[in-house]
Amino acid sequence: MNGFMDKLSEKIMPLANWLGDNRYLMVLRDSFMLAFPLTMFGSIIVVINNLPFFSDDTKGMLSNLLGNGQNATMSIMTVFVTFGIGYYLSKSYDVEGIFGGAVAFSSFLILTPFFMSTESGETVSGVLSLDRLGAKGMFLGMIAAFLAAEIYCRVTKRGWQIKMPDGVPPAVTKSFAAMIPAILTLLVFLVINAVMVGAFNANLHDVIYDVIQKPLTGLGSSLPATLVSIFFIQFLWFFGLHGQIIVNSVMDPIWNTLMLDNLEAYKAGDTLPHIVTKPFMETFTVGLGGSGMTLAVVIILAFLMKKKQYKDIGRLALGPGIFNVNEPVIFGLPIVLNATILIPWVIAPIVVTTLNYLVMAAGIVPAPTGVSVPWTVPIIASGVLATNSWLGGLLQVIDFLVVGMIWLPFLRALDKQPDMI
């Protein structure tokens, strides 16, 4: 068994390391983290505006008074992501990041239609619809930002810059140095938009949304795709690789877009369109003790195991585990390369995720509203916040018990082994 694991590790490690070190995936991850504090603020406002014990009149008043807190953060998440992509990608090429971010965001706006249709069918020009800066524009924003930053950096690296004499203030020097690369980059996007509007009477927002974003988000919100993601997270962690970071760097654009879709529907009082979103993944997988839902495992180790070494590991890991940090048990038990507990490590999250999806699909427990809940929020509280219902917290308790029942026989077997693995 160990020989097989070693051979499998040799095959998996290069691909996993490539994914973990990939420039574009790292930039995308950092860009979403740039938006995280802002989306958290917006989520808090949404929670306050929709506390279940408020009357409809109170909710309406709060929405009118505090609504801009959400409109200026979560509803325009694409703004922060596009700027972040331009900034971090430029920095990765050792190019001034602030100008790269500004050019990337401006390139995205050039492709954005400044008009909106009213309910009566009339078209109002000179107006930027908020959804273009949120969920609907997310994929175009990412594509445009990456392309714009690449063009900007390549032109800059070629030395096509206006160089100022010594003694000119640095801010002025940098501004003039960025002028030619910025103009050439923005010109490319202006031509693209002109061709789309003039030749096809269309805009890239709607094209990308219909051709790429809707199919991808539809696939990403499905149960099979979610279970595949969960499997790879667990599988990579088994070899000591941070599966959450590797898989999330690929799936976060989809899950975050689904989150924004749910949030817009929740604000409008409509049926939530998706079950699987970023809050679903954070709250009903990571929110149960970290990757692999190991809070139940930690408690079993701390209070039900006989060997002192396992009790000590469980008690040391209990504090971090309550806040969903489980590296102490992953590397302390260890879970990494421990064939005895490979089955529950992989199976438990898949079983629980399937249970959660089916329960929410049946309408027994509400789906996450789109409110972003920090992954460090303890069990029960995170479930209540994510779904705006006590049923979300109750479901997490059931998940906790299911994980414990799956793990218990394997941990008992581990406890009977003569030496710690």
C-alpha cells in the first residue's frame, strides 16, 4: 500500500505544485482576497437589514438607510477583482502595480455598455447598470483584466515609455512612463468594443455571459462538479498539499459569481437560484472544523481514544479546530499519507456535502443567501448567518454527527494499532 502511495504521490506532486505556483491562479486568488474585507462589510449590512425578527417595514427602512453599504461593496465586486488582477499581475512582472490595476479596470469599463433597459422597454443611455459591475460582469472582468495587464506589462517591458529627466518628482516620472503602455492597451480594447458594436450590434458583456459564464456557473453549481471538487481537495491534502487553496484558485470565480447571484435574488425577495455557492463551500464544508470537516474527529481523539498520544493531539487541536483551523490534526495525527484513515478522510465530506445539497434542494433547509461568512466562524453560528435561519445551524450539527459516525470505526482501529503512525 505504501509503495502504491509513493508512486501515486510522484505522479500527483508535479501537477499540484504547478497549480499551486501558477502565476495566473495566484493572481486570481490574491485578487479575490483583495475584495474580501469589502464583501465582508457588505455581508454584515445585508445581515442587519434582514434580521428575521424585523418587520417588513423595518427591513425596508434599513434597506433605504443602509443599502449603499452593500451596493458599494458586494454588488460591485467585479470592480475590485479587475483592479486586483491588474495590480497583482503587474507586480508579478516587476511593473508598477497601481497603473496596471487602473488600466485593467478601465479596459473592462470600455467593454461595458453604458445603457440599461427599463421595465417599459425603453433604453436609457449614459447609465451604468449595477449588475454589470457585479455577478453578471465577473467573467468578462477577469478575462479583460488579465488580457489588459498582459498587454500593459509587455509594452512596458519593451521600453516604450516616456522617460523624464532627473530631478522630476517620482510620481510624475511614473505617470509619464505609464502613458504609452496605457494608451496602447486601452486602444486595443476600444477597437474590440467598436468592432462588437459596429459590426455585430452587440457587447462583450452579454456574449461572455451567455457563452461562457452561464454554462460554467451552471456546471459549477451542480452536485457532481461540487463532489469532484471536494474529492480533489481531500485527495491533495492527503499528500500534504493544501487542497483548499489549489482547488479554490480554480473554482472561486464560479462560486463567487453564484454567491452574488443568490445575494441579488435574496435582496429582491426572489427564490434563491443556487445551492452551491462560496458560502455553501465555506460554511457547510470548511465550517465544520476545517478541510475534511475534522471538528468531530478532534473531539473523538480528545475524549474517546484510549492512547495518550491521540488524546494529546485531539486536545491540542481542539482550540484551533473550533475556529476551523485543522493543520494540527492533519499533520499531527497525521492524516497526511496515513492509509488507515484515507477512506473516512475522503468519504465523510462527500457524504455530508451530498446530504446538505439534497436537504436544501428539497427546501427543508434554506440555501445560503449569498452573505459572505468568514470561514473561521464556529459551527452553528456560521450556519445561521449563512442561511439567515436556525435550520442552517441545526444542519451543521447533523453534519457533525454524521462525520463522527463515519470516522469512529476507523479511529477505533487506529487506536488498537501498537504504534502511532
